[in-house]
Amino acid sequence: MRIVSGGVTDLGRVRTNNEDCFRIVESLNLFVLSDGMGGEAHGEVASEMAVETIVKHCTEAQSDAGATMMGNSESTWSEKTKRLTSAVHLANKTIYDSAEAHPEQHGMGATVTTAWIDGSRLSIAHVGDSRAYLLRGGTLQQLTSDHSLVAEQVRRGILTAAEAEESEMQSVLLRALGALPDIEVDTEEHSVFARDILMLCCDGLTRMVTEPEIAGTLQAETDPTRAAEKLIALANERGGVDNITVIVVRVGAESQGWFSWLFGGARRRAARNGAAGGM
Amino acid sequence: MAKLSLMFEEKTVKEVPVGSRAVSIGRSPDNDLPVDNLAVSNYHARVYFEGGRLVVEDLDSLNGTFVNDLRVERATLHDGDSIWIGKHHIKVDASGDAPVPWDTGRKASAPRINETMVLDTRARREMLQQAAATGERVQFAAGRLKVPTLIVIGGRTDQKEYMLTNKLTVIGKSAMATVKVKGWFKPPMAAQINQREDGYYIGPGDKMPTVNGTPITGPVRLNDGDLIEVSGVRMNFVFRE
């Protein structure tokens, strides 16, 4: 499947430093987004450490399939899903160990939301309150669960969704990278369909912009980078109280029906011959 | 001999010795140490000796087992330790077993307002206990797990029944669809059923499905027994026990 993507990070209107970090590895269709926490610029250290560790682990595994896996994985998962989950475990340990070794870094941590598209399979690994959304057939679906106190209270029926939005406890996380030596990682596998749009974002977007606005922007703006910029502009219009980071990934439309099968097939054959001739 | 004491507000409610056999703890009355509270799973945890060490093991309980302040799946117990199950406290007497002070060595600095922070284990435990006290619904749901199922009553599909075990279900002709619709001119993705935190929602794909005869344009929450029609396929959505 043809995949186009773009990502943008922004300071917002209130913060003086950007603790978010993201990376798009186009050659792998790997997408990583992290929101750091911890005073004195250590949030930046944590989120960058998370992103770098995950990208490095996944990239290295491309050439070394036997590289050590960290954490538990289910036998039904694909190699890429296992690898991505392992990478998040490794990122947790890297941040935790660094905070243990450097007293000034105590308390630093990071959220991380990652997606890896391999053929028609989408792997998601996630910790914290950043989010992955899927827009499919006009329906926006949140793929990840927020590991925040208020989200857990909503799940347990203590708070309503409306009360959660008003809560002063929104910044309290139950799970984040770097807090404990071991961590539970949420992992999911899904099939990818033509015209799916995937979006990763930090809470700096979702606290300012509603889900219908996100869906509308993703549908209206077909260029991934411009869609990310528009969402960030909207969050800043509303006050931009936190750093804002958005990655948009669009899966290309697949040709379908016997007509395009005939002609698309011919094109593919020509492309293959061309590639073979060029080698 | 080691023993476990179930405490309630500093009073001992029950004591059981730990011998060669494991001591089971849970809400069900056939446990060695029954704890009658909705926040406690039927078979919540067990305590036993392994290689001369006293061990507590959580049995996949809903609300978790805590040793002192730490949520554990499995942990070695020391004399004077406290096991927390729901709001109940079990004192560990492992006389002869050298006590080891428990300390993470990490002190969270006071969070600044508006700064994102991670809850430490004590606060988390208290939150979970508080949640458990009001979370009867969750307990009952866990006891009788209901599996959402699609039963095909008309049209051509690759199966007659589908258990919706994934968060995202696609109905269509695509090879990746969960419910594979057969026949000419069927769309690759006719409709979708997505799991959200409060239930299952059907949404359009390339076609507009109907639920109980009413066409839907956006996600609609499905109820037990709903009739779904899309692309010439008729299905009942039911919760199976």
C-alpha cells in the first residue's frame, strides 16, 4: 500500500520549552511520538531518549532478526509487533536507568505512542496519554486507551466523560516510561485498509481540539503535513496550553474492480520489468 | 511456622498458618482465607513456600495484589510485610525469615501544578481501592464475560457466526475483512463495527448500513439483538455468555 505521512511539533502558546519528540522513518513506515515530563528540561531528555531508543531498536532488528526481545509478547503477534513492543520496554528501561544514574533526572518520564505499518498490518504499542486515532469510512476511532487517572475513573464509572474534561487531575498518569523498572505496554494489531488515515498526537492537541474537528480536518486536508499544521493552529487558537505534536499517516486508495485490475496489472508488470532491466 | 493474619481496622479477623500447602485467598468461601468484599476476585491470590521462601502470587485478579506499596504479580514475602487485597490488609508473620526493609530509594519530588506526573504506587493503590468500592459493575461484568457475536441470517458470507474479539471489525469483500461478504459488486469495506470503552458501535464504510431498518450515517451503539443489514447481508448482533 502506498503510504504518505507528515508530522509537526509546536511549542504551543504557554510553554517555553518543547518536551515533545517525534520521528517518522519512511523507509520502515514506522511512526513514534513521545511527550516528556520532568522539570529542568529533563522531559525533553526523556522523550528524545524514548524516540531514539525505539527507532534504533526497530531499525537494527531489520538486519538482525535475532536481536534480544524485551518484555512479554503473545505468540500470535507478528515479528514487527513483537519488536515494537520490545522497543517500548527497552525505552522504559533506558529512561529509568538514566534517571537512577543521574539524580537530577529523578522523576523524568515520557509517554509513547508508536505505529508500524507492514503491508496490510498495523502494529501499535503505547504507554501514557498520547493517542493513536484511526479515521476509517468517516468514523474516527481512538485506538489507544489513556493511562491517566481520570480516564481510569471514567472506565470504572466514578467520573463521567464530561467531569473528566473538567478535572484538575488530567495531568496525573498511571503509566509512563521511566517511572518503574518494568512496565506494562499496550499492544494491538489491526488490518489496514485503503483510504485509512492514522493520526498520532499528544494531549496538547486532544485537550484543545474536539474529535469531530480532528475528523473534519483529516478529511478536508489531504496533505498529511498540512493537516497536522492545521490541527496545531486550531489548538493554538484555543490557547495552546501545552506543546502540540501531530503525525498524520494516509494509506493510499487501492485500485479496485476488473477494469483497474486489468490495467493496474499491466502497469505493475511493466514496472517490474523496468526495475529488472535497470538492475 | 509462618502465618497470615487478615486484619480489619487493626483487629485480627482470621489467622491461617502457611504449611506445605498453598493458602488461597479470595472472595469465594472455599478459599483458605476468604475475604468477603466485592473488590476481591473469587480466587484472588495464593501464598506458599518455594525454595524456603514465602511467596505471594496474584491469580490475575481484577484489582491486583499489593505487597506494602507495590503492585505485584509474584513476590517474595518477608516478616512484617503487608499484603493488600482490595481494602483488606493481611499481615505476614514469617518469624525466622530475616526481615528486609523495603524501599525503592526513589522519592518523587512534589509535582508542580499543571506538570504531568506519574502516580506513585501508594496513591495508585488508594485510587484503585476507592474505585473498587464503587465499581461493582466491573466485578459483575468480569464474572460473566459476554462475547459480542454476529449471527448471519441472510446473504452470503464466509462464516455463519463471528465472535467480535478484535477492537475493529470490518464487513466487506476485502481479504482482510473479518466478515467476508461474497458475491459480485460487493465493496471491500461495506461497514465497520468498533469497540469503544462503553460498547460496540457500527459505522458506515463504502455503504450505509441499517440498524433495525433505520439507515445510519455515523457511529451508532449496538444493543443486544439488533438487526444489521448491509450489502445484502442480514445479521443479528447478540451478546453470548
